[in-house]
Amino acid sequence: MTEDQAAHWRNLKQQAINGELRLDEGIGQALADVVDQYITALKQQKREAGYLQRLTGWGTLPSAQTIRQKLEAKAVAGSPEDADDSASKRLDQHIAIARDQRDTFLAAIGRLQATDQQSADDLGSSGQ
């Protein structure tokens, strides 16, 4: 579903750049500002997920160690079957979509100067 959302917002962004999608300047700027706040919140959540990379206090039982390892992987590393199946990677995907949303709103009011290099970097690193 995230890939569908990413494609949808990239399509809307291109429409806005082409002048096919327009918004009232005040509304577009307000939407872009809210999305900027959302991006900031997502970045904070990603930092917090990073703190879960090394968990302690699980004891020495083999079952406890297995659970600890699974939770650590779910936070940042993903699973052996899917390296993208971690909170950190999913947050990266949502940040990239939110940047496309922000850029769409800015383009729709004529304020997008150039594609954000960070968005391009994020898309490259997440394989989209």
C-alpha cells in the first residue's frame, strides 16, 4: 500500500509542476506547513526506533533472547526474509511520501523551486 501511495503523490506532484493541479496559496502553504510538522514528527519517531537497536534486561533464557532479537530486528534491521520490514525503514518510506505531499502543495501554489535532494536520496535508498 505504501508504494501505491508513493506513486499517487509522485503523480500529483508532477501534475502540480505541470500546472494541472492548483491550490489557493493560503491553503497550499498551510497544508505544506502541516506536512513539514508531520515530517519532523516522523524523523523523531525514527530516532526513537534507533534506540531499540540494542535492548537489555531480557534475562538469559533462550526464549527471552529470541524475543529480544526479534524486537531489535523489527525496530531497525528487518527480518531475514525482508530487510525492509522494520519500523525504521517504514518510517523512511512515510517520510519520502510526506516530502512528496509537501512538494505537491508547494508546486500547486507555484513555490516549488526544485526537487528536494533529500527526497531523491530517500527514494534511492528505499528502492522506490
